[in-house]
Amino acid sequence: MCDRCEQISPFLSRRRALGGCLALAGAALAPWPSRAAAGPGAPNAVAPQEALDRLMAGNARYAANVSQNRDYSAGRAERASAQYPFAAIVGCADSRVAPELVFDQGPGQLFVVRVAGNFVNGGGLASLEYGVQYLGVPLIIVLGHSNCGAISSAIKVLQDGASLPGHLPDLIADLKPGVQAAIDRKPKDLLAEAIRSNVQYNVAQLRVDEPILADKVAHGEVKIVGGVYDIATGKVGLI
């Protein structure tokens, strides 16, 4: 473990501690890699709100079954040397949720970080920092979805005392803050509320994560929002 890791206050979360160490390690390797870096004239050099509008327009096409992105060979040669994603997605590993399809975007347009329960840990944070710092991503969306099995499992563990095998308890530990907040509110539809609460918690954490994301958000260079994808309708509702 690096010296910086050992000096980090015990009051900081494990996620932030790991993320800080990864960020420092990445800084020592900068630039990383220069061919991927986006400049002012890059295809993804758009305002955060424009990126969000483009994303939601794509979802509207998908929900209406009029998707435009069907030729996945288009631009393949250009993508071999660089990438210019205009949005980063923190998504769930659920097989029913495919961000490129949900938002009707082609290869190279979305920078996707996926894990069951769509939360951000150290590795996910470092990945998003890379996307923002080196690829010029102006938008991050934390995307939850209806009937999430990971969130349902977290509720059963936290509320009913269920036990899970293997490394699954580690997953529950990362989901606990948002899910527990929903449990405490005693809503009528606990699963739906917990899904939303988990998204809101991770959005809030990302907005203040230093040194990269918080600074970009403060200067209006990056927008971080949350949404929930309804598997039945195909629609994404922003939170």
C-alpha cells in the first residue's frame, strides 16, 4: 500500500481512500494516454446540458422503437486510434440494461462503468476520473433500473437479516448507505424507493469527490445526474 493510503483519515470512506490512491497513481503516469485526450475541437466538446439532451433524445427513440444506431461498423477505423464519449454511465450489471441500446448510441459514444447495484467504488471512481480528465466527458449519469435484484437483496439483508454467500456481503456494504436511508423512510414501495435512494446517494457522493470531479462540477464543466430505467417501458426518468 502507498504511503498516502496509510495517512488517510480513518473517517474517510474506504471508497474515497482507494479512489484517492488511484488518482495519485494516475497523476504520476500522466499523460495517460495522450492519443485519447480530448481537446476543445473534439466531437464530445459539448456543454453538459447538451450532452444530457442528446442522451435523453436517444432514450426517447429507443422507447419508441425508432433507434437510429444500427450500423456498428460505421467509424470503426477512426475509433481504432481515439475515443470521444460524450457521457459516462454508472450502470448496473443486469443483463436487461444495455446503456448503448437504452440511449440509442453507437460504439465510442458512451463511457460505461457497470457493477451490480450501480454504485461507485474506488475502481469505478478512478474510471470516471479518467473519462472526465483524459477523454473530456462532460456528463455522468448514475442509472438505476426497475426491479433491481442487487437492491432487493440489500433490502433483505439489511431489513430481514438474510445472509449471502461468497463476496456478496461486500456488495451489500457498498449499497447500504442509500438502501438503509430508504428503509428508514418506511415508504409504501420500498424497492422502488431504495432504487431511487441508491442513485441519489451515489450522485451526491460523485459531486463532491475530490480532486477531479468536484472541481469539474464546481466550474460547470461536468454535470452529474441520476436516473432510473424502467425495463417494461424502456424509458429513463431523471431524478
